[in-house]
Amino acid sequence: AASVLYTWQALTPPAVTLLHTSDRKTADDPAFSKALDDATGLWFAGGDQEKVAAAYRGTATAKAFHALHARGGVVGGTSAGAAVLSDPMITGGQGVATVGPGLGFLPGFVVDQHFTERKRLARLQGVIADRPALVGLGIDEGTAVVAQRRTLRVIGAGTVSVVVAKGGGRPPAVQVAKAGDLFDAPQ
């Protein structure tokens, strides 16, 4: 947690506040999430996305997260912090993914991280085949996807693989986007 705080402080924003708990009672205390009232951004660090979702989902702090987002605040994350942004979210699994509830900042999407590096295409395709209404986002290390509704922009050193299921007269597909690419995600 201290290294995440240091990383953000090194960027010299006006203020940085670290919120961390694994205790749902603490996360449900409005005093704990008070710093989010005036925040303009929220970042979820890596770790274990199941633990993050379990700690915050349905709490007063999760409501504050979503209020920040609704008022135009930026929400993002790295590694497990990116995975937890979708709902459902991939919770683990090597060849076949396990799936559970996430925090729901990216409706209609499911995120998989360390995508190319850990050869996770088949895993994400399996999730999308089981949930054809979703669009899969496979994000490489050192890469980000900036989503504004269904418009996506890729930044960073790697690629983002957009995975869609068979349906509506179209075959299953994978579109690979690189830095600078801007596109609308399929419906």
C-alpha cells in the first residue's frame, strides 16, 4: 500500500489519500469514505480482486466510489484493480476462468489483465461464450484502455484485445487495438 501511495505522490497531485480495508464494517462506515466526497479520481491497486470486491461491494464506500464516478471522476486500476472494475469479473483460473461479482464500473464489459503475457485469450473467450451479451477486454501489461461509455481508447506499450461472442449473425471475433486506437465497442 505504501508503494502505491508513493507512486501517486511522485506525480504531485494536489492531494492523495490512501483508503484500504478488508473489513466490511469499516467499509460501511461513512466516516471511512469521507475523503471520496471531494475526490476527482479513484485508483484500485493490484492484489486479489476477490478480496477487494468482498470488502467493498454493497457498502457505503462502494456507494461513494460510484458517486465519484457519476459526477465525472476518473476510476481506474492496475492488474486486479482493473479486473474489479467490471461486473461480472474474472476472479481466477488458468485455462478456464472463474467468475464472480465485481464493482460494476464498466457495464457490458468483463476485464482480463496481463492478457498477452499470460496467454489468456482462450480464458476470456470462454467467459464471453458463456455470457454473449458482454464484451471482453484483454489488457496487456503497461497498457490501458480509457472507456467513455462504449467508446474505447488504448494507451501504453501493449495492446487491448476486444473479444465478442457469436451472435446477431456475426461469428465470434477478436479485435486487437494498440496505442492511439479509438473505437466503439460492439453492442
